[in-house]
Amino acid sequence: MARYRSGRINEEMKKELASLIMTDIKDPRLTAMVSITEVEVTKDLSYAKVYVSIFGSEKEKSDSLEAIKNASSFLRREIGRRMNLRHTPELVIMLDTTIDRGMHIDDLIRRISTDKDDKNGTT
């Protein structure tokens, strides 16, 4: 039964954090498109790993990630206000690179497929 509760907390925090980042953070460094891909809260609610996917150049990614990390205390306070939890977890912001890895793998597969077609004489 606790498994379902942690899943609900993860999803609710994900939704609230996405809303807060989109509307309430007024940092000029936050220029790239940011999305929360996953939130993992520990069982004792002391920590929450927040995986953030950022679309943009490398400089925009690093600036946006730094802006979000600097706003983590604000985000934690707002999460505490919006969600009815006994203990508000400390946020650990991490960059999620799964989308970049997926695009790289997709590119490799396309290259292999076009090379194979070129060797077979098909265009």
C-alpha cells in the first residue's frame, strides 16, 4: 500500500514542480524549454530527486539548470504550501539526458539503415 502512496506523491510533486518552474520562477537565466521528466521521493520523504530535461544549447542548459538549482529552496517552500505533507523533502535537482541519448541512438540506427541501403543498391 505504501508503494501506491509514494507513486502518487511522485506524480503530484512532478505536476506541481512543472507548474512552479513554468509560472513562478522569474530568473532571466531560465530561457530554455524545461520539463520535469521524473521525481523520486525517498520512503521517509527526506529527499526528492527531480530529473529535469532541458531543450536548448549547452550554455542554455547549464544556465537553466543553475537557475533551477538556485531556486530549489523556493520550490521546496512552495511544494510544502501546495501539498499536504508532514515533511517536505529536500530537492536534489539532476539533469536528465535520456532524451539526448535516445536521439543519438535514433541517429545511429538511421545511419546504419542508410548505409545498408546504399550497399544493397537501394535508394
